[in-house]
Amino acid sequence: MRIIPFLLSLLSTAALIFFLDNQWGQLPPLGKFLSPQHGIWQNAEPVDKSYTDDLSLPGLKERASVYFDEYLVPHVYANSEVDACYIQGYLHAKFRLWQMEFQTFAAAGRLSEVLGPGEDDRILRYDRSMRRLGMVDAAEKALAKIEEDSTTKKDCDAYTEGVNDYIRHMKAGELPLEYKLLNYRPEPWSNLKIALFIKYMAFDLAGADNDFEMTNAKSIFSREDLAKLYPAVIDSADPIIPKGTHFLPPHFQPKPPATADSLYFNNRDTLTAREMKPEKSNGSNNWAVSGKKTLSGRPILCNDPHLSTNLPAIWYQMQIRTPGYNVYGVSFPGAPYIVIGFNDSCAWGVTNAGRDVRDYYAIKFKDNTRQEYWFNNAWRTTERRRIDTFRIKGRPDVYDTVAYTVFGPVMYDPSFNGFANATSDHSYAVHWKAADSSNELATFGRLQSATSYDDYKSALSHFKCPGQNFVFASKSGVTAIWQQGEFPAKWKGQGLYVMPGEDSSYMWQGNIDSTENPNMIDPDRGFVSSANQVPVDTSYSYFLGSDFPPYRGLLINRKLAQMNSITPADMMKLQTENYDVFAEMAKPLLLRNIQESKLDETGKGYLNQFKLWQLRNDPGEQGPVIFKYWWTHLQEEIFDDEFAKSSLPLMRPFESTLLEALLKDTAYSFIDNVNTPEKETLQQVVTTAFLRSVPDLINAGKYDKLAWGKFKDTWARHLLRLPALSRMHLPIGGGTHCINAAKQFHGPSWRMIVQLTDRTEAYGVYPGGQSGNPGSPFYDTFVDSWAAGKYYPLWVMDMGEIRDKRIKWTMHLKPGNQ
Amino acid sequence: MKFLISTLLIVLLSFLSGLYLPWWGVALAAFLVSVLVPQRPGLSFLSGFLALFILWALLAWGMDASNNSILSAKIAQILPLGGSSFLLILITAIVGALVGGGAALTGSYLQKKRVVEE
């Protein structure tokens, strides 16, 4: 034995193994990662892999079967609702484990744990924002409410057990790829994680406001200018409940505080915090047409929720049959039940209400310890102080102290200013509807077995936040829509800006009674619809805020009013409609004001193309690109001079605001450039904006980006934003103002059409696939069809069809130990 | 002959270790075989290297083929290997081979001196 070479060799081999067993920067632990029996090769599923299996599952009560069709959509047959939830948890985990856990990490402000702090601490700042907003508290409160309800408690327990039974018996090779890339392992699932996921959706859909930007705008602009830049009403909007509908006098009238003018509307304080915000255009379309407008004589219901077009997709498609219901639709990996879908009696779908349910209060602390704050003429001790621990990959832990006031947690203070680099001397507490306790899951649980309008209405009563427009249609012929949620009754202007937090007078005074929520059943016009537009006209008794996009709703209502003898195929055409109503209104205005004589030959060429454009945002069209540049530069020409004077966070007026202003008043005061002695005209700015677009268009042409589809560049993007795991450059048209609202990383996340004939005829598609594994052929099954506007028939399988050739694999499940 | 036996034993034992142990079980396998089947250090190293190279390359190649390279093409962009599945398999094999070789070499020094000097 030679001791020195032995030791040398031992040490270097051990060092090599150590190196290969650990992550170095972005480099995964290569030994673990590449070992064919442990690492990523195990995720390279054989393309002809069989999902047929016989499983004994400890949490199952009775025998059950799962039939997988050719698209890997499971058709679950269970003898009880609890077993159905258990199997749903098991399947979600089997096909989507990483995504469902990752989303709850995002909800709980724990992304730094697995991703590290990020460039410029962006990920850590995101995490701190989520914790300070009170996401974990909100989830804990929701969990208490979920567990008060014996049905949702049983269902969630079963779901969680299903997830955990999968995790417990998962082989090393079955660990999803992303865990291997980032070098961590899944935690046990829990009902709290379900609640966290629900709150994540609440954040995504009801976590947006512009209070800070508007507060700064109030300090810079006169009241008159503010009304011009941020008007409360969009004239062209066609509300969900048609104009002219009569509303009863309000149950409750909130009173503005006596100091509203002096301390609030005329207050000129500014602030520097930059907020984290969810995607602005989380929106959606839904509608239901009555049988008198359809060829079959039965209602058709359609829904396409607009969310981030992620891979793995946010939705997982399934059919679930129990003695209590037979339901088909899409579920959220991370929560039990079908969220959007239909059963043997009726169908339902949702769009976001977009009401402002998050407000801020300026808090005056006694000193830097932030133990006491001034409230109702006395120093009051903070209700609670929470110390948050942030575990950060590759760095020591970080601690954050969050003070709680009567309004809610202190979101921004001298120790945390969101994404701003400047620190703030001031403190702001947040009050958010989603932090109140509620059990939204109960709504979906009960919709699954709904058979009538009354069932639908009572299911909705559990839904508080995020406010949604629930559209409904039944085989008995009913069509209905409710804007459902618990909405604070605000006095006019309440919560538009940061409010004084020194006494109770600015707090929310009560909720709008749920019977007063906008709703409609079987209207004479033969359809109900919503597309995130303003729900009602100004005769409604309550203050609504102003952030409601008008154009998709306008076109949907125009088209539906004209259509008759409607078939599902007509509805497919409507859902994938690329016509742009915003452009329809803006184009004549631009053409009326362009001074053609100032253009050179190249410019005239582009202008001519724009003139010929038929207002459709199809992927091959160049018109939308010319329009996009032109309008963007026009906004800059009009607003840059006023807005660039301030370095504070500000919000530019909405596109619809500028368009309406210019249509009404060609001498709109902001047209004038305040930095020049002369007074600019609309013709001048429209022409300058066009001239500025020409070099952009020439440049776009050089990079083959002149066609709208290439310019817009839609992706189905992996949650870690890795191009290799994404589907890039999808040839799809549409855009923000189109019914087919496909943007770059965002769009119709599930298109569904349900015709409520005796045997339901339904179609659907989403930009993803049933498997979350990038190594599976089912990872992106539906993406190309989705981009092309094609649909798949949604097959509600009957027990008599188990030998149907569409069934590819069967999982037989029985209770017992694995 | 010894070389062949040693190499084949490492292949077999490494594969079995993969069923029960973490990925570094292959190092134990190569080490053990190298202690039990005495060879000169250079040859021991080569046995371990070749055994793991062959085992990991074959396993990876097999799984890649039945997967139509769906996954390897993606991983070979992340790592980054220009999207080449072949390079990913090669690197996999080399990583295994280095560990196998190093472990086998270490084992060879544990033998009695006379055996080593044969």
C-alpha cells in the first residue's frame, strides 16, 4: 500500500465528487444532474410511454379508475367526491408538481430560497413585497375559513393527501426536471399551500392599483388637468350591464370625511416607492347567448381567461365523474375542483372584475423603532410586529420586521421602498380585500354539482375576492351574469390616492350589499357578456374607480348583437377575432391630421400601407406595426414634456383616454409642448409622431419584424423564463385591444365553447400540454393549435365508452399500501 | 483478462448501485472492484474510466433515443452545448468516467505493494 499516492488520489476523487454534487452559480450539480439513473435522463420519457398502471393508494377510500385519452386528459371515475379530490391531488402532483409548489413559493415570498436574491436583489424585493402585503396571513385566514366548511375541509384534506402520497412514493428519477436544475426538493404539501395558491390568484387579479402614481400626479397637476389625464368615465365603453338600466337606491351611502378636501384631494405630498404589480392586462372575455340566437335553440357559453401564457400551463384539463356530479373543464394545479367548465346541466366561466380593492394609508410613527403611531389623537401601539426570515440561496438569512396597524401591515417604510432605489422617510400601510377571510374554493366546489340558476347563485355567495364576472348558462335555457365579490362601498374618489392614516375617518365604511352587485339574467337582447369593461354606467350608486379597458367588450357586444343562428364554429371565429376596435377609432383621426406633404417617399410608402390596412391584427399584417409605433410616438409627443419633468413614479394616461380626448377636442391642452415657445397643433404632433416612426419601421424591416406576428412575438414561456424550455415566436395575431388578446407573454390561457344541447357539445384549447415535464411529448401538445386558432372537441366520456379507441391508458386505483 | 473482468464488474456493480444509492454510488463500485481485482494503478484507472464511460453513455443514449432527443436538445441549450444531444451524452459519459477512474485509481493504491509491482 502506498500511502501518499493513495491519499492524493482519494482527495482528488473526493474533491471531484464534491464538485459534481454541488451547484456552482448557474451550473447545476453535474454528477447528480447527468447521472443516467438519477438525473435529467430519467425525465426523458419514452415517447411511447405507457401510463397504464395498477396502483394501491393509502389515502383512497374505494376503487376508482382514471382513463387517459390521446391528449393525456384524465377522465376520473370515483365513487365519492372525497376520492375525486384525492385523485385530483395525485394527478396534479404526478404531472405538475414543480409548478404547483413553485407558485406557492411565489405566493409566500420564498422565491429567493430556490432562485437566490436575483440581480439588484429583485427576487428578494419581490419576496419582501409579498410578505409585507400579508400574503401568508391572508392564506392562513383563508385556511381557517376553508376548514370551517366541512365539505371544503374534507375535499382539501383529500387533495393534500393525494399530493403527498405521490411525493412520498416518487422515485428519484421522477423528480421534476426543474428541481434538478435548481438543486432542491419538494416539501410536503399542505392545505395552507392550497390557500396560498388561491391568494396568489387574488394577488394576480386583485393586486393592482395605481395609488402611488396617482398620488404623485395629484401633486404635479392641477385638478382640472388631473380630470383630463385620468377621467373617471370612458364615453365609448359599453358596460357589462347595458347603459340605461335602472338601479335601486343604494343600501348604504358612505360619507366622505370632513377633511377630504383639505387633507386628501388637495394634499400635495409625493412618494418614491415603486410597487410590484401583477400583469396589467390580466383580463378575459366571456359571454353566453340564449337559445333564441343559436342554431340549436340551446344556449352557448364561451370563456377565455387572459393570463400569463406559461409553460407548464396554468391550467390542467380533466373530467371528473362521481355520484354527485359529472364535470369537465380546467383546474388549477395546486387546488381542488374544476374552476372553469361545465357539467351535465350547466356551464360557467369567469372574467376579472378589476375593481380597486387595495388602498394605502400614510402612517405617522412616533420614532424610528416604529412601535407606536398616531391614530385618533393618541399614540397607539402597533397591533403586531412580525419578524420575517428570508432564507436566500447562496447567502445568509435576512430578517425583516413588519409592523401592523389598524389598517393592515406597513408595506413601505424607511427600511423597504419596493423596487425604488431611493429610500423613503414615510410609512404606508396597506388595506387589501384579499386579506379578509373568505372561502372562494367553496364556490367552485358547489358549481361542480350545480343544476340550476339558484345553485349557481348560492355557489357564488362564497366568493369575495378577487371579484369576478361569473357567466352562466344552463340546459334549461337560462343565461346569466353576476359581477361577484365583496366590494367596499367607497365615497367618490376614496382610495384613488394614498389616504391619511391618522384617524379612522378614511377607513372603508362598509361593503356593497351583494344583491346590489351588477347582474343580468335572460336579457331581451339574447346574450350576456363581459370583457373587463366598466360593469355599469354612471347611474349605479357606488364609486367604481376608472381602470377598465373598453375595446374588447365593445366589439363582443357589437358582434353578438348582429349574430343569429349561432353555431359553435361561429363562436370559435369570434373568440379568435383579430379585429382592432381601438384602431378603428384612431385610424380616421390619424389620417385626418397627417400632413402628407412633409413625408418623403419611404414615409409615404408606409402611410399608404397604413391606409390600406383593414384594421385586422393578423400575424402577417404590417398595418398594426405602423399603427403601434405611430401611436406610441404620438403619446410621447403629447405627454413627454409634462411627465419628464418629474422623476417620481407616475402613470401615463390610458390609450383610451388620449384617443377619446383627441376625438372630442382637437385642441386638447397637452398637445402643446411646454418646452417650446410656439403652440403645437394636433396636425403637427401627429405628423412628427409619424416621422419618428419611419426610422423604427425601417429598422424593424431590417430584422424581419414588420409583420405583426413577428413584431409582437408571442411565447408560451417557461416559469423560469428559460428560452430552451419555452415555445417561442408563435405565429398568432391579435393583441391588447382584440378579442384574441394574445400579447407577448400573456393571452387567452384557455379558450372554451360549450353548447348546452342534450348531449353537450364542447370545444377547448390552451397554450400548453397536460404534462409539465419538458421531456414529455405532452409538454406542449396544444400550443400550435392554440396559435392557429384551432380547437379540440372536449369529450365527456361515458362509462359505456371505456373501450373507445380514444382511451389510450387506464390507471386502476385501489385503496391500500403502496 | 483481469482488465476485462475488472471493467465488466465495475459496469455491473455501478449499475446496481444506481438502483439503491445516490449517484456517487458508482465511485464506491469502482473503488471496491479495484481493491478486489488487483491491477496496476494506470490500468485500474482505465478500467474505472472505461466502465463508467460505457455505462453512462449507453444508458443516456438509450433513454435519449426512446425520447427522440426531446429533452436532451433543450438541456443542451441550457448548459450550453449548442443544442447538441450528442455532446450532452458525451459530457455525461466523461463525468461518469472521471469519477469511475478516480475511484478505481484510489482503490488500486490500497493493495499490497507486491501486487502493484507485478
